[in-house]
Amino acid sequence: MLISQVSQLSGTPAATIKYYVRSGLLPAGTRSGENRTSYDESHVERLRLIRAMLEVGKLSVSSATAVLAALDDTSKPIAETFEVAQNALARDAVADVSEPSEESFERADGVIDRAGWNDCRDNVGRRILAQTIDGFARAGHTMSDEYLDRYAAAADIVAAADLDAVGAIADPSERTELMVVGTVLGDSLSLGLRRIAQAHRTAERNL
């Protein structure tokens, strides 16, 4: 198909498609004439994935490129691909935040220990958690251990739902893709549902 057809099917302007090709996000089409390039359904599917990562997941182009490269490397184990996606999302989410304090790291480790996640001390989430604890403190609101532990319990439920969805897919490549997409877009999903739940609880309690 022509780039105009790809544009229509994916809802992506032709100029943007060309930019994605130049950036390495999208594989180039096949030259079928002096001024003609052909594309196929795989380009349409990749464009939908790219737009989801950039527009919904809010990843930078460089981070999206890294995630897609990991996704395309079938020699990598799922855990390694998953880690690439986590690190890319974390890098874009907290790039301008200062290094966490030692006290916040200690509190983060306490949450991890009480949740029974002792094997995850090297995960990028530890740093994000510590930065968030510092952010609350700087705003004048020190979070209690009970508050943090309730968030950890909720996160554990969400993580189980993520892995249940991934485990239900038989095809390894589709399973890996869902894990990556779920990592990138899962924060947006959680944010939207949290906003709705907050509004519901506020109305329920007449606050």
C-alpha cells in the first residue's frame, strides 16, 4: 500500500510517518519504483504501537526507539525486554527530579521489605519510590508507613493482573509485546482509574 493509505489507516500524517522512519522508530517501506515506496499491514500495526507509546505513554522518541528495539530482538528473554521498558518509562518520568535522599531510600526499602519484595532491590521502581517520598516531604506532607503499605498492596494486585493477562497469551512474541505495551501504557491506565476512583470516594464520603 502507499503511504497515503498507511496514513489513513493509522490516523498518522504522512509527514509524521516519514519522520518516524528517519528516527528509526518505523522500518522503511520497500522501494517499488523511482518515486514509489510500498508499505504493508505491519507498518500500520507498528504505527499504532508508536503512537500509543508517544501519545499515551508519553515516552520520548529515544526511549520509544529503545523499547521497540528490545521488542524486535527475539533473542532477548522476556524479563530483559520488560526491564528495558521499565527503565525507559522511568527515565522519562523522573528525568528532572533530584537524586533521592538516604532517608527516602531507607523508607523505600522498608516498604519493599514489608511487601516481601526483597528480590527487587535493584529495580528502577525503588528510586522512583524514594523520589516520590522526598517529593511529598518537600511539599510538607510526610507519608505514613500505613499509607505507603496500602499503595504497595494495591500495586501488587495490579502487577498480578498484568501478569495474568500476559500469561493468557500463547504466542511468545504477542506475549512479549503485551508486556512491553502494558508497562508503557499501564501507568496511564492506573492514572485514569485512580482519578475516577478518587472522584467516586470523594462523593461517597461527602467531602
